[in-house]
Amino acid sequence: MAEYKFYLKDKNSTRPTPIRLHIHYANMVCKLYVGEKINPVYWKETKKGSNIFRASKDHPNHETVNSRLKDIETTADDVYVTYKRKHHEEPTPDVLKTLIRQELGLEREENISLLTYFQDVIDDKLKAADREGRNKRNSVIPSYENTLFVLKEFQRRCQYRVNWDSVNMKFYNRFMDYMKAKGLKANTRGLRIKYLKAVLRKATASGINTNLAFTDPAFKAVSEDVDSIYLDETELFDLHSLELNEYQSRVRDLFLITAWTGLRISDVKRITRDNIRGNYIHITTQKTGAGVVIPVHPVVEDIFRKYDYRLPTYTEQHLNRELREIGPKLAEKTQARVLGSRGLDTSKYGQIRLHTGRGSFCTNMYRRGMKPATIMKISGHKTESEFFRYIKITPDEHAQVLQKSFEKDRELYSNGTNLKMR
């Protein structure tokens, strides 16, 4: 008699993880994914000590999920019993797995092409965005769509079949060369690889893909530090007081919020009056899902009041395009303030983009002497290596940060204080 038990692929996952059926029979074990997923938080033992797990009652669709698992178990048992009756022998695990998946209608997934599966992933994300009322354009969905577009274009123009078995280092090198020849920058090429690997990991977890060439360390998402500039606090105040037309004024205001909060523009555009509690912004970041609390800078408060807490919204492309036009105007004002009409290198102002704001926040707070761990709690960075990519300080400026610390020592020395007692 066979024994059927369901397990999770990753019981420690914080996201829905595939459900796997284990069939124990005749000293053999057949393991197969059943095409269902569940968040481990809803996966509970039906009775203590039973080792039988199902969706808990706090799962919004627990009855449907458990009914589906019951049907799968019944189908698997019917397949097993029918095979034994017909062949008068025990099926091998591979044979049993194939027969059950065929009966469940899952074999189609194993034969689906990579590009078709990629589109299915996008469709699932679009449906999820609709259900949750999220703006599709302010999510990762466009990045998935752009990646699929480039893959199809590469397959057509380079006559290279893109499928599960062909995604290897040869593919990687040719695809990277194609994107470079197409004029895509390193970070854009890296993003295309990043989202391709995300789809491959998902397909692998579901048992659809078995080619693990994409896990090779050389199959990496390249990147480069393209934003080596930031605006210091004086330049940000210059920008705030800059005379601009109405449209560019709105773009400038959105940029300044990123520069005084450290938030990504996708989060800035989601801020409403409900996010303001006292003198703090409370928001869950869209990219990481982390909750952050940020003091409201006077400039940010001024902007919120200007728009009655209903900030204007534009696409990132429009914002970056206008920032390219605003940059030279800021250069003129800064040049007049600093050196009159000559001697100032204004080339950096033409490089101002949305991510310059976030980098400016991190850099300026670091220059103030704020600890990286504190800034990271506000900016939402998870690792110091990621955080320090945003710090745009020259060697001289690093020395100035250290000098501020030494000034405290000098004051203690002058007072005759033992530094060990500091």
C-alpha cells in the first residue's frame, strides 16, 4: 500500500514555494512537483504528530487548496493502482512520476518552451498586479517585458535557438555581445541577465528546467558604477530656489524629495497624506518590501504643502529627460554663486538623473557624520556593499569626514582630557 505525503520545496521561504508529493511504496520513493504553491506561513500540520500538512484555515483559499491536494492524492493513487493491476509489477519512480504528471495535465509544462514560459511568468505578474491594484509600470514587470523582447530579437536576428537546453555559457557570451553591439550599456545588459536568471530559477524550482548552466558564476549580471556624481546640500538648496517653468518645477520638486529622503522615485510617487505621521514619512518600499521611517526635511515639507500632499506623477523617462534640461540651468546659478563667471567645472550637471537624488542623500548624510547603519535604515539598503555604491565622496572629502572626528579630539586635548575616557 502506498503512502502519500505533501512537502514544501523550501519551508523557510518568505514567498509561495512549490508543493511536492512524496509517494512511498515497495521500498521506493517517487517525488514530483504537483503544480501548486503556498506560502509556508499557511502550511500547518493537520494534527500534532500526524506529519500530514495542509493549508491552514487562515489561508484565504484554504478549502480550495486542500481540495486540490486531495484530488491530486486520489489521482496519484488511481494511477499507481491501475499500473500495478495492468502490469502486475511495481512501477519505477520515474515511470510513476511521468504517468501521474500526465494525468494531472502537468506534462505540458515540461514541454513548454523557455520563451513561452517567460511570457506566462509576465502574464502571472500582470494578473497579480491587477488583483492587488498595483501600477504595472511602477514595478519590475516592464523589466521582464524588455528582457523577453531582447531575447526574441536575439533569437531572430542571430539565428540562435533560445530554449532550456541552449542557455549555457556559449549563449551567454553571444547574447552579451549582441546586446553590446545593440548599444545597451553594461547595467542594462546586467538587468537583462538578471531577469532571465529569475525566470530560470522559477522554472527550475517548478521542475520544468533541469539545465543549471545559468548558475555558473561566470553567467553573471554585470554592472558598473555609472553615477559618480552627487549634489551637495548647497547645490540642492540652489536647485530648490531655481526659477523654472511650471513643468520643470514639478520635476525638480520630485527630484528634491528623493534627495532629502533617500527614497526611490517609485516610492516617492506613492506618498500621500496618510504616509505623513507627525514629522515623519512612514512607507513600505516597493522594491524590497521593507518599512522605513524618514524625518520630513523642511524642503520636503514645503513641497508637500505646495501640492497639498498630492504629488505630480510622470514616467521616469520624462523625469530624466527634463533633468537633463534643468542641469545646465543649475550649473549657471552655481557658477555665479561660487566663482563668478569662470573656473567651475560644470560638466557634472549635465549628468543629473533620478538616481543622483538617492545618491546625494546617502552621500550628504555620510558627510554629516551619520553612521552608515543609520542611513541604511532610512534608505532601505540591505548590505553595506550596496550602500557604499551610493557614496560619491572624493579622497579629499573622505579626509574631511575624518578631520571632523579629529576636531573633537583636539578639543578634548585642549581641555586636558584623557582620550581613553572619551
